[in-house]
Amino acid sequence: MAAETKTEIFVTPPNLAPDTQKPLEHKIRFATGFALVSILWAIPFSMGSGVLLPQVFSGIKGISAEGALGTMNAVSSIFALISNIVFGTFSDVSKFKIGKRTPWIVAGGVIGAAGYFLTAHSTSLVWMVIGWCIVQVGINCLIAPAVAVLSDRIPEDVRGTFSALYGAGQIVGMQAGNFIGSFFLTKLNTGLTIGTCVFLFSGIITVLIWPREKSAENNTKATSVGEILRSFIPPTKNCRDFYLALFGRLAFVIGTFMISGYQLLILERYIHLPVKAAGTAMQVMSIITLVATILASVVSGPLSDYLHRRKFIVAIACVIIALGMLVAWLMPTTTGIYIYATLAGLGNGCYMSVDQALNVDVLPNPQEAGKDLGILNLANTIGQALAPAFTTMFIGICGGYKGVFPVAIVFLLVGTIFIMMIRKVK
């Protein structure tokens, strides 16, 4: 009988890069790439889903803008959900000479641009939804392998800082998308064309800035069809904290997106501003949130690394955003919504800065980072699908946005509880 052999898993010291086993080089290029990869997909995504398409839907007779937006997000989230895991897993097992993550990142930008182009040139809701489904496939083809680079190439002891750059980039991109999109409320085709072009080059620019990834020709991960199929199975061992992080993020995304995904319509139908004034208010909110996000991100990511604390900062971020929503709920004026924008920017800056680092820290198996981070990112897609359903439901029950705010606050507080229950990460 053959002797059994045990596979030893080498644990990389926290100050060394996992791919090279050396101190991290080219820090500026990595930092710039992590910021840009999220900025460049978030700008067109936010321009489309947050500003331009709601305005398009408002102009289509016989449909509810909220209902159309909810339908688009719900249907497209199914494609996002599947593609995130698929592309994350495929990037784990790829054997490309130019690296296992690089080709997928480039392809994601191109696919996203194709979907955006279709959405921009469609005249029916059905084709707009189809186009947005393709956009979601492209986004997840890009971000699933891009986020896995945190686990592949960034040392643990500075992961919070680089996570901060990725997270802050996403918020900056979202607010920049709202800001830019607000200038094209009367020139929708031009705005959607700009979004298409940004998507097209998002992945290409990122991989050109990052140091070249090492060849994956000798990648030994999953060589047979059976092994590849088994690699899709979610974690089942040492995964308590993994699933707490998943549900914590899910509650956070539902809560935040119930408000942030409807900012233009809230300004028009809850604050009762005309279209032009709502566009101006969107611009002011974007600037406020942008500044607050940058300030919070600059502090929270490095502070997380210095204190070796993740979950406390994430939990505090949820509470800060909830307070902002409380102010907007009790004060339905432009002043109230600007206070919300400030607190939401601070909270999102803290959350997005540290959350990805926390997610990497709770991975059951770093060798399956692409797949497992893809599962964690399901919280984004599922949350963005469920949020419109809850928003539409409580608009119907309460006769307006007044009932949406307290429900969103509850979700954020539930997310805080899940995060604080994590044991592995301080």
C-alpha cells in the first residue's frame, strides 16, 4: 500500500508579497491600478443606473421609472451573480502566458462597453434590460479577477491600504458618475456614449499600469473538467467568518442601495425639486460625498493596517451611514440630503476602504481567492437586486419614499451585527 502524503500549505509572512515571496515592489503602480480599476467601471455604471437611465425611464409613457429601474437591476443581477463566480473561478485556474487574471480584466471592460452600447441605442425596455445584463457580465468579468489580485500579490500587512484605494476608487467613481451624468440629463445619448468609451478602456488601462503578472502556464490548479466543476462549490470548512462577512455585506448593500440607487428620484419626488434643480443638487451631493469619501479613505485604510483592526472600522461605517439616512428621513430638504451625503461619504469611505481587506482575511483557502471573493461579491449583486424590490414595496405601502429610509437603516444595523460576530479578524 502506498504511503499517504500530506500537502503542505506554505503560509506567506505578512510583510511579503504572496506571488514573489519578497517585499512589495512598484507600490505606486499597484496603488494607482487598484484606484483606477474601480473608478473606471464605477463611473459609467453610476452614470447609467443612477442618473441617465432613470431619466430615460421617466420619459417612457406607461411605465413606472422605479419599476423599470427595479426590473433592470433585478434581471441583470442574475447575470452578475453567475458571472462573478464563473470568472473568479476561471481566473483561478487559467493558464495564460500573460497571467491568470490579466486576460479576464481586459475582456471585462470590452464586454461592459458592448452592453453599454446596446443599452444606449435601444428603444425598448426589453433591449435596455438585455444590454444592462451584458454590462453586468462585463463588470464582474473585470472585478472578480481584479479583486483577487489583493490576495495574489499584496502583502497582508499593507492589504488594508490597498483595499482602501480600491474601495475609495469605487465610491469616487460612483460620485463622479453621478456628477458627470447630471450634465447630460438633456443630452442622454451623449452621456451614454461617454460611458461606453470609459468602459472599453477600463481593463486595458488597469493591466498596463499594474506590474506585469507572472505567467500562469504552469498553473497546477484544476486541470480536468471535474476539478473545475468542483471548484465552484462554496466553502464548507472553517468558513463561519466567511459567511458572516457575506451576510454582513449583503445587509449593507441592500441598505445603502435602497437610497443611493434612487438619489435622482428622491430629489425629484421626496425633496420635490424640478429636473434642473435636482441635477444641480446631484452635482453638489457628488462633490460633498467625493470629498468626504477621500478624507475617510485616506485615514481608515492605513489606520486599519496600523491598528490591525478591520471589523470595528467596518461596523462604525455602517452606523455613520445609518445616521445620515436618519437625518434625511427627518429633514426632507436639500440641507437634510446634503448632511446625508456628507455622512454617507464618510461611512462609505471607511467601509469600502477596509471591507475588501476584511474579506481577504476571512478567506478559508487563499488558493481559491478568485472563486471565494466572487462568492462574497454575490452580496453586491444580490443586494442590488433586492434593494429595488424593497424600495418599490415600501414606496407602495407608505405612498412615497418616507417609508424607505427607516427600512434601509434597519438593514445597515443588521449588517453591523453580522460583522461584529466575526471572530478571526479583529
